[in-house]
Amino acid sequence: MSGLVLKIAPGERFIVNGALLENGDKPARIRISEANVRVLRCRDAMRPEEVDTPVKRIYYAIQLLITGDLDVVDATPAIDAECCELLDIFRPIDADLIPALRSMLSRGNHYSALCHLRQVLAIEAQLLARRGLASKVA
């Protein structure tokens, strides 16, 4: 049996199809075998006030797709447009980063896209840190 397997810590909160759930006192493993279930761990959630970069905007939009706060049909073209704007920035670093993200999104693999974006967020932070150092030197 395939599907998404979540390892949930004691007391950890997560959202399934818009419902907030909380694990009990013991660690748990939950297998999501249905294809169209929207799952978000609260520890992976980004707060609106944290959204201050282009990659974070994409992350947050995908998060809202998962929680059901954005409509997939309405939001997907805007998210894809944001991804297209990042192609030239990330291509020299890793030519597959953004195309892989777009592929996940086109298949509706929003949770996988969030996991993938954590890597992109780390790279974006490094780029912004370098830019900050460069502006201080200039």
C-alpha cells in the first residue's frame, strides 16, 4: 500500500482537508492512502508576517492551497507565473529546481512542492545574504 506516511510527534498538530488535528501523548505514524487529501503539518506552516521574499510568497500560496483557503483553479496560474519569474535566478544554481517545482504543482503534488521549496528557501536565503553583503561593501 503506497501513499504519504506522516510521522507525528506527541502533541503535534496537523491539518487534514481543512480540519485541525492534534496527536495524543505518543508518537504516531499515519498513512494517507487517498490521492486527493490535503495535509499540512503545522510546524511546516508559514505565518503571513514571514512572507517577505518571492519564494516565500510561492510557499505560502501553496500552503493556502493545501489548507483549502485558495482555490486550485484560480491560484495555480498565478503561482506558476511567480515560478516563471524565478527561472532565470535559480537556473545557474540548479537548472532543475524551478522546473521540478512546476512539475509537482502541475500534477497537484502540493505537499511535495512544499518539501521541495524548503531547499529553494535555503538557497534564496543564501542569495539574499550575499546581496546584503555586496551592498554593504559597495
